[in-house]
Amino acid sequence: MTGIGAIPRPGGGQGLPNIAADLAAMLADVLSTVLGQEALPTSEPMGDDGPVALARLAIHDEATGQYAGVEVQVGTGLARVLASRMMLMADPSDDDVIDAVAELGNITAGSTKSLLFKHARLSLPSSEIVPAETVAAAERAERQQVRAIVLGHVVQLSVVPDFDPEGLLWPPVVSDELLGRL
């Protein structure tokens, strides 16, 4: 698939089950690799029993000028385990949790970009801890969502077509000409 128009929209679009299966398998693979534990795709909903660590990134299809959003939502309990394992520390701070979830978002968004586009740019991750109600409200928006379960916790990946990248930062672009001079 190439171009933002290829992102399936909920309730329709050719290939919706195929891309959902690919996204769910990719999410499970990323979680298994990062946490060193088996993760499996699931249809179970995320628990709404507390705050959620949320990573948000954008993919820019430079050929069409359109954007897709990628959001990864992790309950804070699992996010603390993630930070602990990624940073090799027993008691990660909230900032460590936010950094770890941002990195998980970056890894997942990079894999999502590879599934959806041939040539696109990825923003830098933005991450924060938000109330579960914030995530529940966002679920009503048009998006493709998949989930995986690891260590008894559900992690959700959302791909949002026609995403507004306002507030996200982008890595600098280095021209081919400049690279040739290095």
C-alpha cells in the first residue's frame, strides 16, 4: 500500500481485515521484543481503571502532503514495567515512564510507517500520562485500532487517517546535496 488513502477506515474499505491483522501482529511482535515476554493480538478492551500513558506521532506522506497519526496507549502499571525493563531500574519516575512509552511509540510508529508507505517521514514522539477518559473519548473518532495483550495488560495501537500534526516536532531534513558534501 502507498499513500494515506490506503489507510483503511473503520467500517469499510478494501483490505481492512488484512491491515488490522498486520498491525496487531506487528504490535504483538514489538511488545514481545521490548518486554521479553510473549504478547498476543487480542480483541479485549483496555481497562479503564486508571491513567494511561499515551504516545502520539505523525507520519507525513510527502508525495500527497497528507498525515496519518499513530497513537500507542499503555496502562500506567505496564508502562512502569516497560520503563523498568528498558532503563534497567527498579523504580522508574513518571518522566522515565513517559520516555519509555515515547520510545515504544517511536518503534511502533516506525513499523506502522513501513507497513503503510513507501516514502514518508515520521515525527518525533510526544508522550504523556492522561486520564483513561481522555483515551475513551478519542476512541470515538475515526481510526483503525488494534490491541495486544502482554503480562495480562492490553496495549492499544491506533492509526488515525487525516491526522492533524499540530504540536508535534519533526527531525531536521538533510538534503541529498548536503549529504554529498559530507
